[in-house]
Amino acid sequence: MGMIYKRGSIYWIKYYRDAVPVRESARSSRHDDAKALLRAREGAIANGEPVSPRIDRVKFRELTDAVVVNYTLKGRSSLPAVKRRLRLHIHPFLGDRRASTITSDDLLRFTLKRQEEGASNAEINRELAIIKRAFHLGMKSTPRKVHLLPAIEMLGEDNARQGFFEPEQFEAVRSHLPEPLQPVVTFAYVTGWRIPSEVLSLQWRQVDFDAGVVRLEPGTTKNRKGREFPFAQHGLLRGVLEAQRRKTDTVQQARQIICPWVFHRNGRRIRDLYGAWGEACKKAGCPSAIPHDFRRTAVRNLVRAGVPEGVAMKLTGHKTRHVFERYNIVSGVDLSEAVQKLSNSTEGAWKRLKHPAAGVSPASRS
């Protein structure tokens, strides 16, 4: 049984959790407040709910601190964006609130406020995902920092890009890029690998010329799984890697250095290509193109070539069929070719009906 007692003018309560006595301040000089708190704590314990004296005092900012630590430990590349969203939008609205008092209505008001500020649905969803992650980590902590996860309603997004490169567009952009970047985009065009995190970080130890395979090691990709792409049978891809190997050997001999990078500027690692990329796209007449369009292009090229989807997903590194299918873009050319095939089929059947073989009428054929 619990008890109520006083320390000075403030009432305290004592109750038992797993046969261990727990003392907690009611933060009130009114006996009825202490009595209500004791009943609430004993009722929660009787219902099997976790109870912590601090749980009603935990600020939401404390939950988001755990998100930052979690992302830091996991090496998440989105950590800077998470910190920015917390600082500019989430903390000003929720940071100083007690986590246990935040309701679904509060989050709806947060969503409405961000919409009034002009934020896109995608941006708001990223912020709601951080809030949701904070509550999940609070529920998993020992002892728990929150008991319940408020319902979080995500917004609909219609921002899936549809960009891809036809061969002529790719060649136009590639030709306007500086020479060190041309093999980078050629490799991405064929493989569909991510340029910043997978292509530019590629090292020679990952290229096996004897086996004719280039590999990404587990833990270095977005889905943390390893990947490989055979290049021996692909003349363009093999030519790119062989040319880069010769260029690297020349640079190493001339500068007396060791260059581990497959793609480099005179032995120095290429960090990004965005400055040169924008200028090249403008000159090529496709200013809205982005490097990630190579990923969609590779998926589409593989499917067009008749590669089974399961094999294509292994090559490009897509973990789920949903994302792979979203990247399998259908272009106007695809639609025209489909209609041409339909025309050839239906017109052939129509000609047979209008000009049946001698002595055989359409009626008798049926």
C-alpha cells in the first residue's frame, strides 16, 4: 500500500513498483493533489503500465537530444538536416513542452503552422518523422521517458521526380563537363550508382579486373548492403575503368604518390560535381536535370534491355520493389513504341479480315 506524507509544506507520496519503494513529490501543498497522484501511480502499476517519477517532467527537447545522439552513432548523413529542422522549426514550437503533454492536436497545429509558413508537404513530413522518432526513442529508453506515442498524421506527397536521360541528352551533358568528371557520369549512367556516396568514393581495391567486377562493401551503401556490378562484358564501362587505371598509373609515377581513388583530379579526390554540373546542364539544354536522374535512367535501361527485375535491383542496389518500380520511368518514346506494336498487330489482323485467303471466308474461319 502507498502512503502520503509531508516534507515541509509539500506533500510526497510513496508507492511500490516491483516490490521496490518509490518516493515522488506531488509538487503541491494540497493533500487532495497528492492523493490523486498516488491513485494514478498505483492504477498505472496495477494495469501493467511502466511508471517513472520523472516521466511527467521530461521536456520534449530531451527526447530530440536522443535523436541527435542516435543519428550520430549510426553515422546518418541526414544529421545536419535533422539539427537544422530541430533548431529552426521543431524546438521553437515543441522544445520546452513536457513530452507527456504533447497530443495529436498539438502536432496537427504544428503541421498547420508549417503550411502557413509555406513549407512543402515533403518538408513537413521530414519534421514529423523526427518528432515520431523522438517519441519512439523515449518509449524505448530505460526507464521510459514517455508512455504513449501521439498519433502523427503524415501528409500526402506528390514530389516524385520523373527525370531521366535519353542517350543524346546524356552525351550533350557529358560533353560540357570538365574532363575529370566525364568518366564519373559515364559510370553512373551505366550502373545507376549514387554519385556522391558510391561513385566518387570508389577506390581501386574495389575494382577487380581479373574477375571483371566492381564492388561496394557492406555498410558503405544507403541500405548498408554490399553490391557488385560486372563490367567485363560491357564495353563502355570496361573502357572507362581501364582508362582511369592508366590515368592513375601515370599520375602516381609523375607525382610519386599513391592515389586510391578511381575518379580523381590529378590524384586528388573529387568531392562533388555540382558547380560544373549546373553549367553543363544549361549548355546542354536540360537545366532541371540532377545527378540522381542517372539512377532512374539505369533502371529504365535495364528493364528495356529485358533484364529480370530481381537481377536489375541487385545491380542498382534497390532494396524494395516499390522504389524500383517508381524509378522505372515510362517515357513518350516507350509509349510510342507500344502504340506502334499495337498498330502492327491490329492492322495485320484487320488486313486478314478484309483480304482472307482464297476460298476461305472470315465467317468460315471463325
